[in-house]
Amino acid sequence: MYEFVMIYVRSQWGNRGEYNKADKHSLNIIEGCLRNRRLWALHDSLYDRWWNHAERRKRGIPTDIVLDDERELNQCIRLGELARSHSVSFYQEKLKVLAGNHNSG
């Protein structure tokens, strides 16, 4: 039940620019999913962690975290496929946009 509620709370923290709080909840959800062998929220939590990192980078907010965009989105796609999530196409589209941005400059 924690995961079900906290995915929305975590998302709101990120939307408000409270990336550290959002990441803290994402990490709790990721750990809970792994500990309890559940997939349904894992890909979404990894995506939110990546999104927070990308937003920090856009806004020039320093961070100790180093994430490879392509690798992170591919992990979301693979885990989403395992979970049979409808979010897979969303992640694939994000990856295409990212590839387009890298090719254009």
C-alpha cells in the first residue's frame, strides 16, 4: 500500500522542484519493490529518479548523482516490459527524443 500512495507523493515533490525529497521516496519504493519481489512500481520509480536528475541538469542544480540517460531509459523499458506496463511506449518515446537531441547537436 505504501508504494501505491507514495508514487503520487513522490511525483508531486518532483513537480514542485523538491528533487531530494522525491528521490528519497523513489529509493524507498525501489527498495520495497526489490525486497518484496514486485515489479509494478519499479520502472516508474527509476523513471522518476531519472527525470529528477534531468531537471536538476536543466536548472543547473549540482548533484553527486551521475546517470546515463540512455541506460536509465532502457532499464525503464525493460522493467516495464517485464511488468507488462502501458508506460513502455512512453519510455520509448522519451528515448527517441533523447536520441534526436543528441544527433542534432
